[in-house]
Amino acid sequence: MAQATPSLRTAKARAGLARLAQELAPGGRLLRTERLRGGLGCRMDRLRIERADGARFDVSLRRFYRRDRFQDPDRAPTEFEVLQLLEQADISAPRALLLDAAGDLFDCPAMVISFLPGAPLLVPENAQVWTEDLARTLLGIHAITPDRYDLSRLPVKLHDMLHEGIEKRRDAVAESKEDLARENSRCSRRASRPHQMAGANLHPRRLLAWQHGMASRQTGRSDRLDLGRIRRPAPGRIPVSAGHDREQQH
């Protein structure tokens, strides 16, 4: 069962926020909090902190409170280290500021990252600019290789997890290809059968097939038609249709 979203109004949470503010701005204080929507299972809050000199800044508090999703104790530290790596590579991403992997502040793992203002861009105004920016960012991410950066801090289990996910996707694609091949083969065999009925009317027990301008109505089965015994209708006459047992005049 999913856990209830933790509040920042409890005594434990308020004490944690006060300690957090002192870690980020010694002598400063927390001014306000604001719930941020989204987070994919994490509770996200915007914190406004005032430094001792009066300057103010915003950060994002990310709490991994969903134990049903985040059972791995290394999840928060791994995300924090990835953000540090992105900062070293000068990739546009939130900056890792503070990590509480043990959950001392809020009874669950948490991290503080820099606050980036903005909103989801579901439909970009300029698709070309958006695509170029996306490609440029991906190019920078894929440039993070072991020969250029120290990736030893990343846990081996992350590497294994990625490979496991790739193998699962590869197996799923292979199964889909096999299913598609079987379906194509079945359809090809059916298509190669000569003069077989190929359609149906709305009545569930009547099949209506058209061959060379003629309609043949069969009940409950799809018999083949003997084209040698079928003649085209005379001019001015139309074939029989479902619900009629005789030819009709134009």
C-alpha cells in the first residue's frame, strides 16, 4: 500500500528544516515552503532560505518517502552522485547541494538540489530549436565516458541494473518479432487460398463474400466459391444482399 505523503508541519519536519537551513546558510533561516507537483514518487518542496546577510535563494527538497518504490538504500546516494557528475561535465541539471541518505532529518532519505524555475514544455513553440537543444544536451551526456571522467563512484549495481533492463527489452522485442512473424505467416497462408470468402455482414451468423461482382451468402461457415459456376450479373440487375433472397431491379 502506498504511503501517505509526509507533511512538513510536524515537529520532526520543522526541526529538520531548521537544521537544513543552517547547513546551507549558516546563521540564516527558512522563510517559507511550497509544495511542488510531480516528483515520480518523491515529495518535492520548494524552500526559500535567507542568508545571514539578508540575501535569499530557493532550493528544492526531494524526499524519498515511498519505501514501496525506493527499497534500495543506495537510490538517493546514487542520484546525488549522478547530479555531481553532471555538474562536473557542465550539463544543464539541478546541482546537488546536500544529501541525507540515512534519513536523519525527515525519517526518510532526502536531498537538496538547486531550484530551477520553469514548467513542462509539452508542445514546444519552435520544434527545430527544441530538437537542436535536445540533441546538444544528449551529445554532452553521451560524452561522459570512463576515459574522460571518474565513474568509479557509481555503484556496480547501477551498471547491472541497466544491463538487466536492456536484456528484458531485447527479450520483449524478440518475442514481439516472433509473434509478428507467426501472424504474417498465417495471413500469407490464408491469402494464398484461392477463391476463399473474405468478409462478413453485420449478422453474426452470416458471411457475405464478393467475388467478381457476385455475392455468395453462407450460414455459419466460410465455404469456398466455385468460380467456374459463377456468372456476372446481367446489366440492370444487382447481386443479392444480406436480408434479401432475390435479385432486385434498378
